[in-house]
Amino acid sequence: MQRRQLLLATGLALPWRAFAQADWPNRPVKIVVNGGPGAPGDYTARVLAEGFAKAFGQPFIVENRPGANGILGTEYAVRQPADGYTLLLTFTAAQVVNPAIYDNLKYDGVRDFTPIAQIGSGGNILVVPTRVPARDLGEFVAYLQAHKDQPLSYGSWGVGSGGHLSMEALLQKTGQHMTHVPYRTMGNAVTDLGAGRLDCAFLQPATAKPLIEKGVVHPIAISGPTRHRDFPEVKTMTEQGVPFELASWYGLFAPGKLAPAIVQKLNTEVRRELALPELQDKWPRMGFTDFPQKSAEEFGEMVKRDARSWAEVARRGNIKVKSE
């Protein structure tokens, strides 16, 4: 009797679930951003939200939940229902690096979320102060080798940040060693870099641009798969003989196992917006140069690959952070 009741209940639930998916969205949708107002993720979410509202006929509300390298917003999002009414606009470090370096983290970026769409991707720029006599990656590695008995150091905007992990990956690939100096803010790292108290750093393109233009630092290489539009003369690490395909990216996710029909609707709309001529001047404000037209499945496979790769970098570098 109980089995018959269970089967009946399941049979009744299936049509209702299908109806709910087809009817989505029939109320406002929240886009959680795990960064603060005015940050690239916030800007991107608001551009997307405007397009989503027009396409789907419901408000898409951006909710900022910054803090702890994206952990606070991501942990909030993972606790929400998998019904398509909470989405997460997040970035590489929060989604696939944090799970590899933080203990007792309350989410798994691969297992606990449904990937919907990649928004953009790009690399950080390796720069050196003018006192370092290197102008390309080969010369920089030779400089490190020649000074291997000296305490050379690099800065980043925190343990587990893109600047930290990118440099660690480069050092592992080239067999070199440097001391990592994490800063609370990138501004402090930039000050010490310009003053010559650091030997190099990976910087985000927007941060590096004025320093390069003023001649404070020299660009050495791009960590992403393609050159940056603002620095077309700066070659990628791969072009310079060090294979490096780990780029930074922003992506749209949903907590839990989101219905494929809703994933498809959102993925199609994101790809449409990325291609709109009137938005081409807005996307570079994210700091990225590539805006790939990936399916949700393709994006999901990339997320899994990146999670494995960054976990290996963290393991080899013994990089661990205690969760607060």
C-alpha cells in the first residue's frame, strides 16, 4: 500500500515539476554576486540582469554578498533551493581554487553547483620592477636561476588569490623558487612593487595598465590563453615556451541540480547577450579579452578541468588556508 502511494505521489509530482520548469520564471530571480558593489562581477551581473529581465519578463535582482575571497556569497548561494530563483555570478578562485586550499569549506564548487554559462576569461600579467633586467619570460627565468641563492620575492593580493596561484604554477613549471608575500590589498603590493621591494607580481590587467604606461614596471607575460587587447605586444606564457592554459574567468551557476530546461534558457540568453554589438564596449570592463560561446556542458567540463589543475598546483605548493 505504501509503495502504491509513493508511486502515485511521484507520478503526480512529475507533471507539476515539468510545469514549474516550463513556467520559469514566474517571479523575481536573485543573482548573488560574491564581490562588492562596483567590482567587475557586480558590473557584469547588472548588465546580464538587465538583459534577462527583458528576455524573461521578470525582474532579476543583484544581491552583493562579498567577503573572504568569495566564500561568504558562495556559501549563502549553496544553501538556496535548486529552483532557478537563485543564481550565482562567481569567479575562478571562489569556485574552484577555494575548495582546494581552504579546510572545512562548506561547499564544493563542482559537486554542489550546476554550471550555466561562462561569461568571460583572461589572464593576469606578470610584471617586474624596472631594476629587474628581464623583458620576456626566458630572461626572467634566467634571472631567477642566476639569483637562486638570494631571497627573491613576489607579491599577491592574498593566499590563494589568482596572483598567488598563477605565480606558484609558473615556479613549478620552471623549477624555480621565490618567497610569497601576501598583502591585504593589491594597492599595498603595487606600492612595494613600484618601490623595488618585490621582484615581480602577477597583476590584473586594469591594475597593471597605469603602472606599465608610467614605466614603473615592465610586462613579461600573460597567463591566459590569448594576448590582452590593451597589451598586444606582450606574449602569453605558452607563446614563450611555458605551456599555461589556466585562465581566470567569471561564470553563472545555480545551487544544486538545476533543471536542464532552465539551464538551456539561461545559457542561450547569456550567449546572445555576449554577442550583442551594443554590449561589446561593456564586456572589456570585466578585465577579460575572451568571451567564449560555450554550452553549459562545455563550461562544466572546463570547470572540472580547472578544479583538478588548481588542486594539483595547491597540493604541490602545500598551499592551505584555515577557514574562519
